[in-house]
Amino acid sequence: MLNQVRTNDWEQVFTNADFITFDPQLDPGWGLIQQGALAVQSGKIAWLGESANLPPIESSPEVIDLKGRLVSPGMVDCHTHLVFGGNRADEWAQRLEGASYQEIANAGGGILSTVRATRAATEEQLYQSAASRLKTLLASGITTVEIKSGYGLDLETELKMLRVIRSLGASLPVDVHATFLGAHALPPEFAERPDEYISMVCNEMLPAIGGLATAVDIFTESIAFNLPQTERVLRTAVDHGFQIKIHAEQLSHMGSAKLAAQLGAISADHLEYLDLPGIEAMAACGSVATLLPGSFYFLNETQRPPVADLRERHVPIALGSDMNPGSSPVMSPLLVANMACTLFGLTPVESVRGVTLNAARALRVAHQVGSLELGKLADLAVWDLSVPSELPYLIGHQPCTAVYKAGRRVA
Ligand code: DI6
Ligand code: FE
């Protein structure tokens, strides 16, 4: 690949593997390098190509023989709510007996039941339960994850959640991106007074969370916040220097994706009811479309997101787990990819790009992770599979045999 390669600072060399790179310069699909090798220097990819072209190595790096396995970029989960107290298995049982997600929410259950449990939990309890879930994600190939607050809905508990999210990133070998979701639901103290709650989010919470979150999110929906409230929160967030994103068009069409895109949202997420003006605004403003097939599946939804129109207008499609106790208790990127194929009609390559490169784009970290290219972090997932399309194909199998973060083995 390069003519003049300095090999004497290489720390690791991975050999004897097929690499899914998603390098668009190789091809517009998987960017597959067969019988390849990858060298790491200072945690970053210093060389990547066919083993036959590997230059003579002057130093003695650690050589890792991957025995013919498949390697993908470390996976990225760009939308999770994995810090929470309690669980909602009972509510799921109620739904199976006929109650809808909205009915349960309107009766004070749903998100608000997790709010009660999260307020009651200690910081340590929240940390322990979330760390266990995050380790599951790590073992399934994830090396970068976004985690939202939003089950506190008061300043004290939102800060508690954000500190837990920070501790997870500091203690586990995963890049953690924290998002503030104070406008997730209307807390009971503010019943019938949503505008007052939004004022508190804007005037008291947003100024207090600097340093603990990089992005601000809002749930714009009939059971949550309306368009003017959304505009207030997102504009205030931008004024405070946060990236913005949105839960948009999940259960009904609100025009929220268009609004968020015009305000500069890095992504709009869910999007089952997205319309053409929304897609055009997202295309024009560079917002990523993050689809969440886990919640579509678990809520038994029927309205599919407009994948063909997103494709046609070149809006990048990312996939997230939406891991949360109510609508998506899903902790597997491969299952998310599989559901995106079977439920939404993504192709296998689109689905795996959705949980790697495009998820990195949704977090605005694609210059560092999400594909295997020179200069990016050597975040790798190793799979006991023979061809790339097997990744989203096998259901319930755990083919991830090793995970490397910046060249170091972490799972
Ligand atoms: N949409 C979702 O899918 C999650 N939050 C949101 O705004 C659901 C959160 C929950 O039900 O606990
Ligand atoms: Fe969500």
C-alpha cells in the first residue's frame, strides 16, 4: 500500500485473516481484504493489506495469528439507554395481554416506572447493572457506545446517571459517548405543566451538565414532547455547545426529523413515520438516519422506515440497539443487523455498515473508528465465520472470538 513504511515502531501485527474494512477506496461494499494483515502503532492502524505485500518487519512486534478468521471494525452502538434501575418484564407481559406501549405510558408506567426505579437506585447499583450490560455488548464486538441519561428527569438523578456513564467509560475498555436526555418524558411533579419542565431542562439542567455529556437528545412524540418544546431544547443545547440528536417519528409523524436536521442534528433516530420533506432536510443538513429495529420488533410495530427513499437521497443509515428496558431489551449488534435486514429490507452489507461505519458517523467519530483504514484506531472484532454476510445471517449464535481496542485484547 505504502512504499516507504517504517515498521520499527509496530506494536502488534495481526496476520492470517480476512478483513472487512469498509474502506470506500477498495470497493463500495465490504472492502474485503482476503489473506490480509494489519499492523498497529500507538493503537492505530499503521499498515493494512494483503499478507503477501507485508514489508519486512525490523522490530519484534507481537504477532497475532488469526487462523483464517474474519475481522471487522469494532462495532459501534450509537443509541442506547443502558443505564437504568429495575426492569420492565411485567410491563411486557401486560403488553402481551393487550395493553399498548402508549396506554401503559399514559397510565404512569413505561418510562416513568423506570424513572422511579432509577431515582431509588444508588449510583453504585446503577453502575453495577449497567457495567454488566456493557460487558455483554463488549463481548459481542462493540468497542464504541453511546449511552443516554433520561430516567432521572430531575437534575440530581440526571447527574447521577451521567456520572455512572462517565465511570463506565473510565473503567471499561470501550469508548463511551454520553448524551443528556432530560426531555425523555414528563416527570410526575410536572404533570400538566410540560412547558415548565422544558424551562427547567433549558435553564437549570443544560447549564449544569457541561463536561458530563457531549450531546443532547429529546423524545418528540405525542406521549412525550411537542415540536415547539423540541425546538426550545435543541436550540438551547446548540447555544451551550452540545451536539444535538432526536428520537423522531417513532410512533407518529410529527415533522420532528426535519426540524432537528435544520437545527444541525447529527442524527435523527427511529424514523418509522419519516416523510419526504424530512428525508430531504436530513440529506441537505448531513444528519444520519439511525434506525432501531429492536424497538420496532419488540413493540410489534408495522410502519417501516422509508429505507428506499433514504438510500435514494444518500442519507447514511446507521443502526442502534436502543437497548432499554421498555421497548428494546436487545444487547446484540448482530441481532440488530439481522432485524434490519429481515424487518426493514437492508442488505447484509448495509446492515453491518450500519453497526460500524455509519454508527460512527452518527456519533461524529468516523474519523477515528467504524472502518479499518490507515490512521484510525485498531478497534477490531474477530469472528469465527467464513464470509461477511454470515455476520447478520446467523441468529442466536455468538461467533465473536476476540475484541481488540486500540490493538489491545479486551475480550
Ligand atoms: N424511545 C425509545 O425507544 C426509548 N425511549 C424513547 O424515547 C424507550 C424508553 C423506555 O421505554 O424506557
Ligand atoms: Fe431510544
